[in-house]
Amino acid sequence: MDLRERVTVETPEMVEFSYEVAGLGSRFTAGLVDAALQGGGVLAILLLFWAGDESIAFADYAASALRGLLLVSLFLFVWFYHVFFEVFRGGQSPGKRLFRMRVVAEGGFPCTLPRASVRNLMRVVDILPIPYGIAGVVMFLDPKGRRLGDLAAGTVVVRERSAAVPAAVARARALTPEEREARRGLPPLEKELVRAFLQRRARLAPEARGRLAADLASRAAAALGVDGGADPEAFLEAVGEAAP
Amino acid sequence: MNAERILALRRDRWERLGALLERVQARGMAALLPGEVREFARLYRESAADLARLRTAGTEAEVEQYLERLVAGGHNALYRAGGEGARGIGLGRFLLHRFPALVRRSAPALATAAALWVLGVLLAYAVAMVRPDLARDLCPQAYLDRAEAALVDRARTGHADYVRMDAAFLPLWSSTLVANNVQATFVVFAFGVTAGVGTAVLLLLNGMLFGAVAAVFSGEGVAGVFWTFVAAHGPVEIPAFLIAGAAGLRVGGALLRPGAFTRRDALVREAVDAGRLLGGTTVLLAVAALIEAFVSPARIPAAEKVVVGLAAGGAVLAWILLGGRGTRGEEEGPPLPSLGDGPASVLRRGRRP
């Protein structure tokens, strides 16, 4: 049984899909990565700010203006780091990207600017009393692992599935004329047996699988009037309508 | 059609969709050329149909998950929640039309926020009248120092300013002000999620601080120094702070009185509006900080500062009262519907080739 929490979305095309909700642990580690990156950025800006002799810098209007800009960028960096990534980088801050997570609005929609602002401004409440105390409790209680900011903004952090192409898709190809001919020749009963076998073979015990494959292959070969060959399963794949 | 044939016939399209999706997720829809946007939408719809067919035909879990990821990604890129435009309405239209209309619709919350703040001011001022020492305890040391300095200045030169500063400091000081004020504004909003209690307390405290500082300055006999300083930027800064407070109270109100919705749906509806209110507030605060940095401390007659304050305050008032009228239906947009009730619009235009 799958105990992982999911959110299900039905598209306007009436097709359903579901997201797996990201857990507290992985969100915490991703948060640590983001916090480290933010800390590094803040430190860099502050070093620039402190660079140079203070007395000279403050007397100079241009230097003062530059420092003003640095302060504003510091402010933007602290408050809008997450907002930027969530709105303009598909809901993935670098930490979330690293741990394969994504922020989406409920319903599978993207996290828009007002949502991202609310979600991240509420951090100042979520972060209390000790680092993310409230957030931790709320996420623990909420079945979808949302912190206060998520609840208010109507967002969920979901786990991103692997983008790898499955083997069955990679090896799928159109049939050759001979294969198509062979399939046409198979009587309905054998056709159904082979199809059912190919669909279920992964769940069979090895010895049962081998015995069934050999039985079916000889039966199908007899029906087609051909030689079954050395590998019964390969033969069944070739003549049967496999459900990959 | 059986699963094997679906796979054989469709895999090239899925892989193409996957390649486009990778670009969209990294850099948004703008990463696609106009022709590719159309292709992307078509591939998404076809793949959604393939997913439904594959489920009927029966297939490996791995294949289904692969296709689900593609469909989910396409859906996320192409559709928007109802009431949220495809690409936002643009900063100009937002500021001219939507924000003022939103503030007007938040009038009850704004009135409550203003009442709490004024209550704080009056409370602190009244306390100061009876027990001046208590008012001094309410004030941070920096404000007390400023009052002392103003007293000394006036004794020495017959003239006093709220802050004494070299012109070179102004850009730096101004940005510090924006940062501090916006921060205070963000916090007063964020605490709305404590059912509005935190926001109410912060509004009251901020009012009390204002009242206490005013009382200390007038207690020292330099009230004019404080009021002429506040006159120029206060009429912009205080409304901005109060609007953020109203946004926080609306979030709190959704939790206390959700009306026809569940508490969570009500919270999300109010919070998205509140997020927009906050966006406009940030712009107001930037203007206020410019005035605070370049007009308020300037050595110009008090009357001129008052004129600037009145003009700026009048402009804010006119903006809030008049902005977005006459374009009601379109600019305010439909009320935000409950989540997940369908697409608003599908395509955004891609980058020109």
C-alpha cells in the first residue's frame, strides 16, 4: 500500500494525474541549501558594503548612493529570493531543484506573483519561535505538508518525478510486416493468453514464469505452424500483442 | 488500440514534449518560439489523451508515471487558476486601476486598521500627559537622543532639525528607510495569519510609538521639530502602513468569519487579494521614503514641507478614491473563484524569432 500523500488534479481535458506531496524532511534539507545560498549572498553584499574606508565612503555622494543601492539589493535578496524563483523559474528555488521539488498552486497551476509573495512573506510567522517551529507543527498536522504560508497562498510543495524515459518507452517501435503477419495468424484464445501472460509476467514467480512461457510458446508455435525458437519469452513478445 | 501500439506510435511526440517542457520549466513560456508554443499546446493535449488511453489499455506503472509527469508539466505551464490572468495585467494597469479598486473594496478592514492605529496614538499621548516618564519608557533611546539634540540645537542656534545630516548621506539613508519601512509593513501583514491578532497588536504598538515620540518632543517643548519632519512624508507613509495592516486584517478575517466558504478556501481567496494590496503598498512606501530622505530633513521652511505633505497626501487620496473607476468589470476582474475550478486562459505569446 502506498502511504505517501498525493494531490490529484483533473485537467480540462478530463484526464487525471497526481502529484506526490514533498515531505517535511526533504523540505527542511532543501530549505537549508537555500538558507546557505541566501546567507552567502548576504555576506557578499555586506562585504561590498563594508569595503573601503568608511570615512572616505560616507563623505562621497556617489559612494553613499552606491551603498544605498547595495542596501536595497540586500533587502530584495533577503525578501524576494524565493519569490523570484517560484514565479520565474517554474516554482523551483535552487534548493528545491536540487532535491527535486516544486511549488505549485493547488489544482496544479503555477505559483503566481501574489501567491508567491504571500507564501514567502508569511515565512516571518512560520519561522517562529525557534527556526520554523510553527511551520514544523503545522506541516506535521496538515495532511499535505503545508506550512502557514502555503495554506494562505493555496500552494503545495510537490515531489518532481524523474524525467528519465522508461525502458519500455525507449524500446517501443513499430512492428515489422512479418511480426504483424504472425500476430494476425494467432487464434483469439492464444492471442488472449499471450497478452495476459505478457502483462502479468513481471509479477510471477520465476519458475512459474518460465514454465508458463515455455507452455504458451509451444502452443502458439503450433497454432502458427512455426518453430518457437530457443527463447520462449522473446518468441511470445514477437507474436503477442504485448502490454508493455 | 493496445498499449504497445500506443507506445510505438506516440513515443516520438512524448519525447518532443519532454524536450520542450524542459525549456519551459527552466525559463518559462518565453523560452519558446511562437510556433513552438502552439506545438507545445498540441503535444500536451495529445499526450493527455494518450494517458487516458494507456490507462484503459493497461500498462506498466513506470510508463504511466512518465506520461503523468509530462501531462502535469504541460498543464502547469499552460493553464492558470480562474481569476489569475495569463501573464499578469502589467504594473501600470495594476497601479492605476486594480490596486485603488482593491483598497476601496477593503474599506472595512482599512477603517479597522486606522482605528487601531489612532487608538494607539491617543493612548500613548494620553499616558504621556499623565505620566511623562512612562512615555519616555515607550520610546526607543534613539528618539530620546534626537529630542535632546533638537533642544540643544535650538538653545545654541535658535533653530533645530529632526535629523542633522550631510547631503552625502541622503541616498544611503533613504534606502535604509525603504528597507525598514517595507520590512515593518511586510511583518504587520504576515501576522494576519494569527487570525488578525498579531496584526492588530502591531498596529496598536506602532500607533503607540508614534504617539509616545510626539509626546516626548512636545514634552521637551520641541513639538514643532517632530511635526514638521513628519508632515511631508507621513501622509504617504502612514496610509501605506495602514493598507498593509488592512491586508493582514483581511487574512485574519477570513479565518474568523469565512462566510460561505471553508476556512481554508476563504483564507486563500483573501490572501491572494492581500498579496496584491501589498504590492501596491511597496510602491507607496518607496515614494514615502524618497520624500522622507530628500524633503523631510531638508533645510526649507516648515510651510513648504507641509505643502509637500498635503500635495502628496491629496494625490494618494485621489488615487485611491478615483483610480479604476469606470473600468470596473474588466479591471477588477472576476472575484477569485475557489481553487481548481478550471482554466482562465491558455496561451501566452512566445518570444519572437
